[in-house]
Amino acid sequence: MSDAPRLAFLKGHGTENDFVIVPDPDGRLELSPAAVARICDRRAGVGGDGLIRVVRSSAHPEARGMADEAEWFMDYRNSDGSVAEMCGNGVRVFARYLERAGLVEAGDLAVATRAGVRRIHIAKDDLGGTDAPGGAITVQMGKAALPEPGADGPVTVAVGEHSWPARHVDMGNPHAVAFVDDLDQAGRLFDAPAVTPGSAYPHGTNVEFVVDRGPRHVAMRVHERGSGETRSCGTGACAVMVATARRDGADPAADGHPVTYTVDVPGGRLVISELPDGTVEMTGPAVIVAEGELDPAWLDTALA
Ligand SMILES: N[C@@H](CCC[C@H](N)C(=O)O)C(=O)O
């Protein structure tokens, strides 16, 4: 019998931010950045904006401390193999996988991430404004942090000859949010936008471009750290919602009532609220589209 490695995977997406899901409950898999990049390659691999390893919190050194609160840990990697703290679309897809695999039931659950524990609600029949199979999933994304500019000055985002002032928003991972006149001004986004000062983002950043669509309604494009332009970014949409609310003079902590925005992304729509205690809540679809096994001979070369 061959001792070539075997690896089961699923493919899923949330508003077309797509992921390869790798169940590894006992945390046995060593996935190097190069192996993740090969698996996420859209031509020579399975293809995805990122890879999500599903590990029991008790089996992962970064999650053991959260095991009492959350049984499962989302080990998220960008498509270039780099590690990220959090993925908003990914955590909904993660929850959908757990439900589909019979590891949790619809309703309330908690998931451990590098940005901390996230509380999730899997709606049973409510499509939450989506027509996605399985309906909507709501995630409590934690509180946004909006660091004031440091000694090196305010954040600026530039693409070609265009440049814009940007708002630094931290959703567990870093974002630079720029309000633009037209989403096409961001160009083809093959390369990462220039973000200055570099000292604001020592570990790089995701960049969002935002336009108004109507009252409490915006649209965005995103260039993701470690993945390039994607069709959606959940943490990015939350950062956009909070930056837009502040620009519009809305602050639930001061106003004492929640504020809700619709955020359109190229791959669909997310509905995001900020509550008076500062918690940001995101609702959107999460779909599993395929399930299979990597070819053992190919995997052998990918893991080498
Ligand atoms: N697509 C994700 C964010 C994934 C991580 C990001 N690229 C980073 O490096 O911070 C989302 O839906 O939030």
C-alpha cells in the first residue's frame, strides 16, 4: 500500500472570497507557506484567496488558551502562504463547514481565531437578504480600533497618479480605508497600493477603496495583504463600515444606539452593524461548493 500523503479538502466561499478548507482536527498537518501557496494557486493547484485549516483548539499551541470557550480554531493563511490574524468571510465559511460536517448545530457557537474568540450565529431558515444555500451567518467581529496618526503623520494610499487620505482601522487585522470618487480610480490593482507611512503598518495592510451608494450604503474594492485583489473581504467591509460611520458623524458608543450599513463588494453584499458597546456584527452568506481529496502524487510534490 502506498504511503503517499492523503489530504481531504473542501472548497467554499463567502461573497466570492474563496477558500480551500482543510480539516485537521488533531493538528497533525505541517503546511509550509510554499505548500499553502501551491494549493491556493488558481492554475496549478485547487485555487483560493486563502486556506483555512480546521483544528481543535486544544490541539493548536496558539489556541489552547481559548479551548474552554471555543472547541474549534481557524488557522487562516493567505494565498501567498502568510499567516493572518483573522478573516471575516473565512470564519463564516468555517462555521458552515462545522455545521455541514455535523460538528456543530445551527444556532450559536464560538470559534477561536488569532484575533481572539468570535461568536457566531448560524441562521436556520433566514436567508438574511441572501439567496445563498444555507442562509446567512452572523459573526460578532469584536471592536474596531482606530489608531490616531503617529509621529510619521496621517495614512495615505496611492495608486498610479491618484492618492487619497486613508483611515487606519484595526479589526484584529490591519486595514487602510480610502474614500474615492470612483472605484475604477483604483485601477487594475495587480500590485499592492502604496501605503505611507510604512510605520503605521509594520506587518503590511489590507487596503479598501470606498464609494457611496446611498444613505448608510457603500460599495468597496479591496486589495488584500497576501492575496491581491479579491471579490470581498469581511474584516475589510467591517473596517469600511466603521470608517464610514465616523465620517458620517455616527458613533454608537456616543449616540447610544446601533448603526447599520449595507456594504456591497464585487462578490455580493454584507450587512454590518456597530452596537453601542462597540461590537461590530457582520451578516452574510457562506457556501460550501465542493469536497474532494488532493491527488497523493501531486500533494507529495506540494509538501516537499
Ligand atoms: N478575506 C479576509 C481577510 C483575510 C486576511 C487578510 N488578507 C490579512 O492578511 O489580514 C476577510 O474576509 O476578512
